Amino acid sequence: MKSHQIGLATLLASLAAPALAASFDCSQARTPVERAICADPSLSAQDEQLAMLFERAKQHGEPAQVINWQKTWLKHRRNACKDLACLKLHYQLQLRLLSPIANAVGQGMPWTGRYIAHASPNGETYSRIRLYIRQSSAAEAEFDFVGTNTTPAGEVLTNGMHGKVKLYGNRGRFDEEGCELLFYRHESGEVSIDQKKGCDLGAYIAIGHDYRRMSTRTPLFEYQALFGELF
């Protein structure tokens, strides 16, 4: 079966006067992407739905992060598209990523939150090592990890991972593809992770740290946002 991708210029040339609803005023549409959204019924509907989720996500998540995430998506994902297939894919991915925040998945549950790693004993900051957890039930939570470190040669490395943790009260376990992690939630709300097996994060990045909770709101998943098509 052949795959057909319609270019934006072809779509616009085939439509005399696109006037469908969208989250913005279609009479003011200036770019090929904006005009394509107004001209396509499914894209127009997705645009309106995403605008609604975005407003709700700002209420239930951390507003500054949600706004920054949406701006990044607009600039580097949506507005970089050259055909309808690309636009529809990235709208679907962004809808899926924003939906849990907009619907406050895990809000109020003990594991849910945004965390950063504690400073090391020698005083080194771990603010670039971030952990995000959304607890979906008493027995399961989803986590997202992003770590950034600098090699002795000065090279900046970033890696991450995403998965689901089986919970047993204040303990949890993740074991997939040779990566085993043991989670422990302290009474203070802090979380410790013990990395038992290699998790293919590279020689300079490790998920095994003690983490301080910075927010109890439903968090954005930074790693999943970067590689959303993989999940």
C-alpha cells in the first residue's frame, strides 16, 4: 500500500476559501501551517481541542512549564511541518502528552510530583537531574527521568528514560530490559532510587539518587515530550 502525503501548498491550492473553526481567527491566518489547519476539518478540531487542554493544563500543572512546553512544541514541532501527515502526527502526540496534566492524573496522590536530585556530599548540585512521577493508582505510577552531566573533557551529555513502576505502599520496583530500579518514598515526601542493574544511560548519568520534591502538581514528562512518538 502506498503512503500519500499531501503538501501544504497542494492542499491550499485545492481549497478556495478555508473558513473552518480553529483556536485562532482563521481570517488572520498568515502562514502555510495556519492556513492548512483552517482548511482541514480534522486538524481544525484537533487545534481547538489542544487549546482547551492547554488552558486546563495550566490550571492543574505548573503554568510556567506548561507554557514553555507549548511554545517549544509550536516552534520546533508544529510550525516545522511541511505536510499534513506531519501536522496530524504532532497534534496527536501533543494531545496525548497534555491530556494527563489537563485531567490532573495522579493529583493529590503521595508519589505524584516533580523532583530534583539532592546535592552530593561534596556539594555538587544535581539540579540538572530531574524526576517526574504521576501515580495512577495505589499499585502503579509512571515516571520520567532526565539527567544532564558534564564529562571531564567538558562535553555536556543528556539522557533519560520513561517507564511504569509497580508500587507496594511506600516502595516501588521497575524491572525492564535489564534495568532494575528500586523506589522508596520517605515520610517527608522525598524519593530515593537504588539502581540495581545497568540502565543504559551512559557512563556519566545515573538515575540512582535521593530526590527532593519540588511540586505536588501533575508534572509534565520532559523525556516523553522529547521522544513522545516512542511511547
